[in-house]
Amino acid sequence: MPEIPFPTPGQLDAMAEEGRRMIDARRAKGPDPNSALIWFPPIQAAGLPVPRTMFVEYEPMSLWPICDGQEPRADFPIEKLKQTAALMGYPLFVRTDLASAKHDGPKSYRANSEADLLRCLGRTFEDNACKDIVDFTRCWMLREFLTIGHSFTAFGGLPIGREWRFFADQDGVKCHHFYWPEEAFEKLYNAPRGGAKSWQFSRPNRMPKRCKRFQIWPSRRRELSASTAGVWTLPRMKPGNGG
């Protein structure tokens, strides 16, 4: 097998410049279709129950230096983030408009104080970078931290509660299923897939009858359809400390 030469410094610089041009061209078209800047406003405007949420815009390049052990650039809006967090009140759930770092455990998404906020920002940015999406993020989302009923935790302490995902379009709900696929926990908990004693089908995790009958009100469907085309998803979760 022929040996493949490693790119020269000049070639690496050229590759980086080309990558940046591609990123800039994509960002110029507006927010990513999966951005919360696209889906959150119509959901909130339709009156559907959502956690209190505030957005703080930023430029991803301003935070890239932390991945090399350096300080953020001067244009990173850290003071705006601190002010917004104080206005929201702790604890907070921290994420970007594209994704959270919930699979990395609470230290990556739950901020109980200003010191925690800085840590969550850094770990979430790193998580989004590893997912190769961070350059397409446009803002931070600081959200009300919800206490949910759960029967166990996973991924370093993430509560796995009574949560379902509904797929719907302008005509109504098409289907629904448990938010987490069962195979996500099989290796961690040896849950027998499809078995009667599986964690997914245990009493604390069964879907209540009222959720099985859940529909999105026609008036709200119309409001959502005005700005959201195609099929979209709506998570529904039981809050509180109970099972």
C-alpha cells in the first residue's frame, strides 16, 4: 500500500481557508434549519408550554481559542451572558441554538452559579465542536432548569424521565414514541429489549392515557404552520419529583 504523505503547512493552511470559506458561505444563508432561532419562536408564539428561555448571540470564532487553552476573544459576550443568567435566575440549563451537551452529564449543562456558567459554556462549546456543528451555532440558550420525575439517571447523572416525542404536521399528530430509544441504555443497564421488565415499560415510564390522546389544538396548528413547514417534533415531558 503506497504511503500517503502528510500535508505540508502550506497545504494545511489552504485547507483551513477553504473550510472557512465554506462555513462563511453557509452562515450567510441564515440560521441552520435545526437552529432554535427557527423552531422556538413559533412554538412560543403558539402558546405551547415551554421553559423560560433567553438567547444571547455570539460569534463561534470568539470562543475557539479556549480549545487551545487560551482565553476567549474580546468580542465573546461573557458579560451579556452573565447578566442574562442573573436575570433568568439559577439554576439554568445551558445549550447553543443547535445542541446541548446533556450526554456529558450535569457539569456540562446545569449552571447553579456564575462559576458554573463559565464551565458549562466551555464544555458545551467543546461538545458542539466535536459534533462538527459549532461553527454553525449563532447563539446561546439559557433556559429554566426543569425538575422532572425519573426512575434512574444515565450519561453521568442525566435524569431519564417520562418524556415522549410527537411527530406532527399542519394536520395534526402523525405518531409518537418514547423519547429515548431503548437500545440507548441496554449496554448500561442490561435492559432486556422489549421484555416485560424493561425499564421503558415499567410503571414510572409508561405513557399516561392523556398523553396518548394528546393533540395539538387546531388554532395552534395554524399558527405553527404559518412559519414551520413539513413534519416537526414536539417533546412532551412530565415535570415534578414524582414518577
